[in-house]
Amino acid sequence: MKTLILGVGNPILTDDAVGICVANEIKKLSLPNVEVIETSLAGISLLDYVVGYERLIIIDSIKTEKEAPGTLYKLKLEDIGNSATPSYSHGINIRTAIELGRKLGYKIPKIIEIYAIEIKDNTTFGEECSPAVKSKIPGIVDEITKIIKSDSPPS
């Protein structure tokens, strides 16, 4: 199954970079039929990346302050609100962008998984995640990699 892993975040805002960091570690594993892209883009800008894949895995940060930093949430596209900012056409989330892409006839992946990692700090400038989040990255990489391998058809 042709899979795209999209690591999303800002590489200079401490914990906000965790999606990119996890994606980078998965990229080092050179998994078959898996392409990894790290990006700071969001919303409709992601459509160009996702077209043509059968499966899309998005890895990003989330700040709920309900769980410990480094907690991994598995979400569905439906879990994300459907919104657009009327005064700014680019201000749409990934769910809205995917739905728009489908309506426009883009070949959007049928399988979309979202992994959100609880963070503590997304406002401090820095090129490394906080120690609390950084220490969880290897376990998150292992967990996501196992899911990818278990869901992949045998070669």
C-alpha cells in the first residue's frame, strides 16, 4: 500500500516540532512503500503532498493539557472540526482541505490516520523538543511503526 507519512510542525518552536521529529526518525527506517515528508505547511497547502497515495498518516502536535506531554492520540479525520475562516480562504484545517480536494476530484488517500502528540510548549523558540516530549519520541516511533507494518499487506 503506497503510504505517505506527513510530519507537521514548526521546527523552531520547541515541542511544536514533534511531528517533524517523529517523521524524521521513521524516515531513517526506510520502510517499503512508505514516503515521509516533513512540513511546516497546513490546511489546503497540504493537498499537493497527499494526492496519489492510498494511505495518509499525519503526525502533529496537540496541546490539550489533559494528558502528560508525549501522550499519543490516534484520531480520525472526523474528530477534527470542519471549519473555514470566512475572511481568509487559506484558514482551513486539514479535514476541510481533504473534503475540498475530494470534491474537486483529487485522488485523495482513502485511508487517513492522524497521530497527535500531547505537547507542553509551542511558543518558545528552540530547535529541540522539551525533555518531557523528547524522551517519548522513540516509543512513539516504535508504536507508529508497528501500526504501519501491521496494516501493510504482505509483500
